[in-house]
Amino acid sequence: MEKIKHYVQGHWTSGTEQGIPVLDAVTGEAFTSVAVEGLNIPEILNYGRTKGGEVLRKMTFQERGNMLKKLALYLTKRKDAFYALSYRTGATKVDSWIDIEGGFGNLFANASLRKLFPNQPFHVEGDPIDLSRGGRFMAHHIMVPKKGVAVHINAFNFPVWGMLEKCAVNWMAGMPAVVLPAPSSSYLAEAVARTIIDSGILPEGALQIINGTVKTILDTVESQDVVTFTGSASTGRLLKAHPRLIEESVPFTMEADSLNASILGEDAVPGTPEFDLFIKEVRKEMTVKAGQKCTAIRRIIVPENLVEDVQIALGKALDKVTIGDPRLKEVRMGSLVSRQQVQAVKDSVTDLSKEAEIVYGNLDKIETIGADAKKGAFISPIVLRADHPFKSTIIHEREAFGPVSTIMPYKSLDEAVTLAQMGKGSLVSSIATNDDKIAKDYVINAASHHGRILVLNRESAKESTGHGSPLPYLVHGGPGRAGGGEEMGGMRGIKHYLQRTAIQGSPTTITEITGIYQQNAKYKEAEQHPFQYHWEDIQPGMSMKTHKRTITDSDIINFSNLTWDHFYAHTDITSLDGSIFEKRTAHGYFI
């Protein structure tokens, strides 16, 4: 049985020990193993900082963006091989599409951000700041790539998307990455990484991958490094408290699983499009990736008079979900990633059932198509109902990371907001309503506890990306239990890997440093006519003096007729008495 390999320090290698078996989530077959013993972590991190970092930092944002676009196109042409492996994780074709092509989409999206950055290795942020009355002392802010390595500790549920949504951002910023996928699905991350390395598109050292759990990975990180973590809140808290992170003040971004809530608006009664959209969205978030999504709906918050309607409608919707071998077209939900994960979900549901009643599904009984439920990591969708959510605590604290969600009632929108906030911070919340006043009240009052809020109604539904879809241009993260960090977010995400520095000096000096002409900077007399220069030869501050031109009354009148700007100061010299104008005035945009 061949072991999963790691790409470190310029070559592929496997751990020195026999390794831990990795099973097919559908069949239960052990088909590979993973071992990390024997890897020199300090040297791996330093290799990224030097070999990969030195090249990336010298590239301009335009060069980095074009590199990502080229890589995205390269991977897209080879996507079929990744789908074949993804089925082993228990993912259906739709699940795999989100993971695989969603990951490539992150490369495309970040590549397009190059248009918002200058064609140089660093970024000039914001507006210039005048620090003097004479205009000879000023300040600006620049952002340069950190001289470290991005260490990404990823979860098992999205081995491709989880890797590329982070790497796309640090590569755009000019930083290399060391990626640590979760062992149970690392074979898929390895396959994508191998294709990336084989392409030769990235500079050597820009990507290293360690396919397994390395408990010492944070022991030698440095102040210029950035660490990101995706996974359980409990593990994230342990990593966040690592002494090395504190000693070196290493930036740490955590995106943790959270008890995301979806609210049914009081206006969204049965028979309205919003009610149907709500049921459809909850079913989707319970069954896509078999509920193994950090953004999945865990708490279903509905008006108390609609609890029965929602329970019945959701049950009917889930009855239509076929479970089994994800390779089969008729299957709509695959398996969890492992038998261990099945047991973890069962343990969580057992705890939840102390405060909520199971009203749909069975932990010990499941019907599957094309697969043996006893061998694979299969589990039934489970819906619980908590009629007294304000008296309960476990339903707002314990997450079952699978196809599990809990219905709970509210009497007023204020109660709905309070229930959503009892999750103590989540990645995303949503509300289904066609009443924009309800939408505004919920969003403004609930936003403090959520990283993203979706308002779903009949108008947005056709083009909505849904409750559980983080997007490259938007912040992905959340406060409190969700980790307090941010990922992606367009330009904002890239800036996490850049060092912001205030620079002070004369306008002439700041012009030279930033590559942007600053007001009051000295002109550089051009040695030849601008038409004789190539574009790349033109420098900020270059200037030329033209022949003098006398502006006549005829010029002003002609320009007025052309623009239809007949303001009296330009056209009626008899109306100037008592005004600030002494003579006819030329148009500013003509001059």
C-alpha cells in the first residue's frame, strides 16, 4: 500500500514510519497511508521563506495575478482526475464540484484582483497625508510582502478549496505557503499539489505540502510568518495559545466551525416563495457534503406558529434525498469522511437529544444505494426540535458536524435575533423574508455576531449563491465561537500577508518611493518629447514645458457652445459686478 507523499524542500518524500491507514469513506477499504515522521520542519519552513519567498516578493502584483490565472486554467483542464479521487471522500459530484472547481475559482477570482493593485511588488494604500503647512513634508502608507511563510492548517471537508482559497491569497501578496491538509482526505490535496508542482507555473518553494498532522509545526514559526487554521473551535483555541505564536507575535487567523442559524421571517408563511426557498435551503445545507461544512445551517429558527409546518415540509424534502455511493447519478448525499466522524456525530446528537427531540431520522438505521452502510461512513439526516430554546444551552453550544440541524421557535424578531446570538458568534446567518423592513431589522441587530448574513427572497433567489457559500471577494470568518478571524475578502484578504508601513518625507522623495506622483514634488524635465518614449520608460514626475498659449474671449465662447456650459462668469461680463470675478473667466476643465 503506497503512502501519501509530501512535497518539501524541492522533492517528494514520505515519512519514515509505516504510516496510519487512510480509508475509502464509501467502501471502508484501506487504500493508502500517511506518515510524517522524519520531516525536518524548521528547514521546510526556512526553505519556503528563502527559496520561494525571494522570488515571489520580487514579482509585481500583475505578474502574480497572471501566474494564478495560468495555474487556474492549467488545473481546470485536468479536473476529471480529481473528481475520481474525490468520490473516495464520500462526496457526490455536486459536492466535488464545490470543492474542486470552487477551489480553482478562487485562483481565478484572486487573479482578477491584480487590476486593483499597482504594477510593482508592493502596494500603496490610501491617500497621501500632508503633514506641513508649506507642503514640503508628507506621509503615505505602503504595504510590502512579509518575509515569512504562510502555514495553513486545513480541515478534512474541503481538501482542494481549503488549500487554494488560502494559497491564492498569500501568493497574490507575494508569500510562499506550507499546507497541512487533514490526513483523512489528504490524498486529494496531494493530487492537486502534485499537478501544481508538475506545471512549473509557480516558483520553486512557493508551495510545500505536508499531508498529515505535525504537532511541532508551530514550534519554529517566526514573526514574519502567518498561520491560518480551519477546523474545530477547541483545536483552534489550543493552537492559538501556542507559546511560540505569543513570543513572536505571529499573526494567527482561525476559521472555526460554528452554530450557524437560518431564520424564517414572520411573513414567509406556507404558500409563499420564501417559505419554499427556506425549506430548500435548509435541506441543501444539511445534505451537501453530508452536512460537513463549517457554514452549514445548524439551528433552524422559525415563528412559533410555523414550527409544525416547517417540520413537516422539511421532513418531506429530506425524504427525497437518496443516500449511497456518490458515484451513482441518483445519489444526492454521500457519506461522512470516516467512521470516526460518524461516531463523533452520533455522540453529538446524543448530547443534543438531552434538550431536543429527534423528529426526523435515525442514528442506527439508514438505507443506502450501491453501498454497504455498515462498511462505509454513512449516516441519516437528523432533525431535532427544541421547543424551549431559551432554557437550553447544548443546542447553542454543541455542534454535530454532519447532516444534523435543530428547529426552534421564536415569538418576535427580537427573540430570533437573541437566539441567533446565543451561538456566541458564527460564520454566517441567513433570513428568508420578502419584507425589507424585517430584513433590515434582523441584519442590523444580528450583524455583531456574524461574519456574513444572507437575505433570501423571491427576487434574489435565482442568482443567490446560498447560505453556505463563502465567496472570494467577501470576508469568510466570524466573531466569537467562529474564531474571530477573516479569510479571503478580496483586497482585504491579501493585505493580511502584507506589512503596512507609514512613510514620511518630502513629496519628491515619497514620489520616488511609491512610484506615484505626489503633489508639490519636483518635476523631472523630460529629455525628449513624450511621444518618443516607450510606456515603460515614463517615470512619475516626468514633465515637459509646452509653448505659451493665450486664452482669448473667442476660445471661451467656443468652449461654452461646445459644452453648453454658459455660466455667467464665462459668458456674461456685464453680470460680474458684485461677484468674486473681475473679468471673464475660462472654464477650469478647458484650461
